[in-house]
Amino acid sequence: MTRMIQRLRLAAGGLLMAGLVACGGGGGGSTPESAAQPAQTGQAVDLSTTNIFPLHQGDAWVYDVTESESTTTNAITRTVITGPDAVGEATLREVDQDTINDTVYRVSAGGVSILDPFGGEDMFPGMKTALPSFMAYPASSYTVGVPRTANAAGSLGRDWDNDGLDDNFKGSVTQTFRGMETIDVLGTARQVAHFTEVTVVTLTSSAIKDPNTGALQTITVTFTEENYFAPDIGLVRARRSAERTDGYGVWAPYTLNLRAATVGGVSYATATAGLDRDSIQVVASRFSKSAGALETVKVSTVDAANKPLYVMESHTNNGIDSVQLSRISASETDVLVQYAAPASKYEGTLNDTITLKVCYDSACKAEVKNSPIKIQSSYLVTSDPVEEVGVAALSVLRRTGLTHNVVDARYSQALNAIVMVSSWPANALYVYDTATRTEKTLALNKLPVALALSPNGQEAAVGHDALVTWVDLTTLSADASPNVKLLNLSTKAFDLVLDGYRHVHVTPAADQWVSLHSIDVDTNTESLVGWLLYAGAHAKLNTAVSAIYTADNGLSPSDIARWNLDKGTASYVGDSRYHGDYAMCGNLWMSDDGGTIYTACGNAFKASATAAQDMLYTGALPLSTGTYGWKIMSLSQTSAVNEIALIEADNYQCLIIPTAACYNHLNLYTSDFMQLKNKFSLAPLAVAGRSYGQRGTAVFHGADGKGLFLISRLEGVPDPASEFYISVIR
């Protein structure tokens, strides 16, 4: 027997109205019975060994609910939550959506009794006093068709009509064993015990009278249940209904059919759910401009009763933006996990948990055996660089890793080689033959800071702190000692040029207004020229007009200046006529014919032996635009193919506050009109599974404009042997 009365609510006002709500309610599909073979009335049946009413803690049942012939998604669960204890008492909890009803049973040698069969303890304690228990399932034999009845009457123990007097009731509980029948239980034909249970309660007001008869108002509510119990499983089917004598609040009949059960550790038709993966790992850079990743996890549901299951989800929101469920078939549901845009998150690992409840009903009040199941999410937001959106990535013919770093580099057309100086793994000078891809090496005595080549490309000068190393590159071989000279320098070099008269001219790195230092290679004598050079200035040789041009750094506005050369002797001429009209940005390069000076901000100026024409503005290379502009890092020009090639970098992200969003481009222009032909991004490169930003450091045209070479470095790569590369672009 189940507990018949869950709540009793009474109200006075005009006519007496009483509401009796029994356990259970709406929804589900009905299951037709198979042919029944009832026993004959009066026949005695011994059920003492059939275990039709198992009652041990942990036993649980799930029922589909059908109201009339409708199909809904409701489910009812019944669970033994305590006991039996030392006196044999056990509590069975029935959950119908948001309604919870606990019923206490007592197991004894005589059978199973239900305590407080009217269920009036909470609202009408007099009902429990009048009938504290009823032997629902005796241990002895049952007689088919013979009712067993318990009657009770008395005070409700409460004044429900507010007249100051307690009101009264009378009631009866009747059980009739209908015999053993064969019905379908979870797809298997089983013998079940069929019981009819009727509870009748009549409430009598102590004050409200019938206006027609003058008698005290009464109302009777009748509850009827047809219950079917299978041995070792318990209740497998129930039909429930209720009605009142006044026709008000009739409780529509509904049916419970067992969907799944776990009794005594044995599972019957249990539904399960599984995942195609129980974890998600997502990695994204916060410098990516794309939306967050979308990941899909598939939930597969299996129900032995061959009925649909339902999935509900909840999740934390550290890295996850949203989760959507999409049912793709009766047994499969996709979990669509949308992650937040990486740009909206800080660097680090964001962990989330997605909890999936798989249930027998759409309200998810009755979960399947292994529910809930969880998906662990790990969202690693890095500061790794990402490929720039909207700019085609540079494609190279060949990329060669260098075994050393590159402090400075120049191209020698005479040798068809890239000359470089390095500080790792040792202080050295390298000559890289672009045809054979082989290197010649010369050890250096000090840390190199700058490199210059002679106009014929056969000599090199390396600047150090208080030293210049001069090298005849044509004598650099493994078979003989090269022609090398160490030249005295009374300052720390920042930049230098090597003219065609065997003189080295050095711009100092320290102090403010300083002199240009010139050294005669043959005599190793140093002379200081002028004092209007700002320390840290870059310098370039222009043989076409026999001059050195310098670009100062650390001054605002920056400027360029000219120094004449007379067979190796330098003399200061003056700076440009512009003072902040055109940005110079601290570096400069010469065209191959010596007629144009290109500055790091893209502004170009004429180089001329005529003072009135010298350093005259002639136009600007169109660089990329940004909040703080872009700056040229290296430039090469050749008249042979009418082309300017340059590396530009985002001034803010690369130079002012360097970040992983430092983008570099290789741009190609026409020489004559400085029109942009192509722009390519230097995309990040992967080393050992991690992405590193590629920074262009130098670009060179080959001899006669043939070939185009790029030196680049990877920002932040932990292995210095993987840091620098020479790429052949064409």
C-alpha cells in the first residue's frame, strides 16, 4: 500500500470545500496488460516467500506516468531513504515533480505495517491518533476477493473552519487481494500480486451547515488504487484516482508503470548515459581577433525500456561562454560548448565543469543510474603570437636555421654572401654564401655591436667597445690566417661606416653631443671630427656624393645630417632644413644609385652634391597605419628590378610596449614612384609545438637584383639555436 493522503487542505466560506491530494500526478505513456489469470474468490494464496514488498535502504524505483491517454514526460521516483532500523521502521520517499511525500513503514514478523495510513499527522493529528497504523501486507496467506478493512473516527485535532472548535472526521482503509496475474514488466512477462486499496475520508464541519437540510456540512473523498507487485522488485504498476461527493476537485485517474529499478543491489532495465569524451582542452592566444572556439561532446543514452531520455546541463563560466544542447536522435544529444573570445580573457588556464543530468523526465526529477556525468574543460589562454588577420602570410622558397644569433648583418654583392656578426654561441663574424649555403667563420676578440662593409663588399669593419676589427673578407678561409687588423677606438661604438679609402667612421653609443670618430686602417690613428653628432646616431655611406649621412636617436624631433668625405677625411656639413616637418625615426638607408635617402618613418629625401638640393623631401613610402604608426626596420633598394623591399613593424606593439601582437610585414614597392606592390605578414613559426612571433631584422636584394633574402628571429624561443633564420624569398 502506498500512502494515500499527501496533503489535506480545508477552507470555510459559503460551502465547505475540502481538498485531498494523493501521491502522484500527470504524464507518461500507458502500458497495456497482458492476459491476466486471476485466482478464484475465496482461494488462499501464500505470499510469505515472494518478497513482493522489498524495503531496504537504497532500493529505488522510477515510474513513467500516464494521465488518461495523454503522453507526457513526467516521472515519479520512490526510494527507501532510511532503515529498517532497530525497531523495523523504514522511510520510503516518493517524489512527484516538486512534491515530496515520506511514508514510514514498520517491518515485523507479522508483516509490513504503514504508519499513519490517513497521512493526517502534519495537518490533522487526530487522524493519526485514531488510526496510528494499518497492517498493509501481512506475512500470512491472502484470501482472494476478501476485503480487509480498518475504520477510524474522531476529532481532526484542529479547527479548520475557524469557529473555535475542533472539527471531526471518519474514515476507512480497505485492501482487497485480487490474486496473481501475468503482466508485462520491463519487457518480461511476470507473475504479480494485484491489490485494490480504497481509502475513504469524510470531514464534518463543527459549524457550517447545509442551507437546505440544516445538517452540519460534510464532504467525502474517496481514493482508489490498483497496485501490482512483482516478487523481488516491488510495486511495478499502479492506477490511482480520487473523487469527492460534491464533484469538486476530482483527481483525474493516472497510471504508473515501472521504468527502472534497483532493488537489493540488482538493477532492472536501468538506463545509462555515456560521453564520447569526458574532457575538453582548448588553447588560444589572447591576441587572436577571432571568436572563441566551439567544441562538441556527444552524449549517448541507452534505455532498456526503449523510451526517450532527457538531458539537462549546468556549467561554470570561467572560460565557457555558453552551452547548448542539441538532440540529434532518440539516443544522442550534442553538447555544444562555446568558449569566450580569447581577447576577453587574461593569460592562464581557465578550468570549468559541465554537469549533465540525464533523466527519465523532462523536468529532470528522476535521473538515470550514472547521472550526473561531468565534462572537465581546460581553456589555456596564452600570449602566444597569432597570424595576422587580413594580410597574406609570406611564402618562402627556403628557410635555413642559423646556429648563431645575428647582432648585425650586411649583404656583399661581390661575394654573393650575407655577412653577419654574432654574440652567441661566441663572438664571431660569419660569411654566409647564399649559393652554397655554407658559412665561413672568424672569431672576434670582443662583443660586436655593429657591422659595416666597404663599397666593394670585400672588406668589413666590426664595432666594439673601444675597439674596431677590420677584416679582408677575401682572405677568410680555413687554409690560411685572414688579414685582420685591430684598431684603437676611444669610445663605445654604436654604428660605423667603412669608406673606400680604408677609413672607418664610428658614431659613439654614449653621452649626448659628441664627435664622429674616424680611424685610418693603415696607420691605426684616430681623429675626432666636429661635435654636433648626437650619441646613438645611425650612419650610412653614400659614395655617389662622397658623404656620410647620419640619423639621430633620442631627440624630438629627430633629424638627419650630412658629413662630407674627402679621401677618408670627414667634415660636418649640417642637418636637414626640416625640423619636425617630416619624421625621420632614427635610421636611414641609401638607394643603390645614391640619389635617395629613405628614413625609418618612410619619408624619403634627395641626396645631392648641390647643397640647395641635398636632403630635400621627395615623397613617402606608404607604410601600414596604426595608432602609433609603423616603422621601417630594414630596407633594400635595387634599380635592376625597380624595387624597394623593406621590413616594417608596428611601432607600438613592437617597439614602445612590445607584446606578442607585434606584427611584421615585408613590403615591396616600385623604386621610381614608391608605389606599394605587395604586403606580406611574417607569420609566427612553430618550434617544439609552440608558436613564436617572427621578427624581421634584415632584408637584402641579391647581386643585380636577383634573389631576395630575409633574416628573421623568433621572439621568446627558449632555445637560442632555434632563434635566427635566413629565408630565400625568390
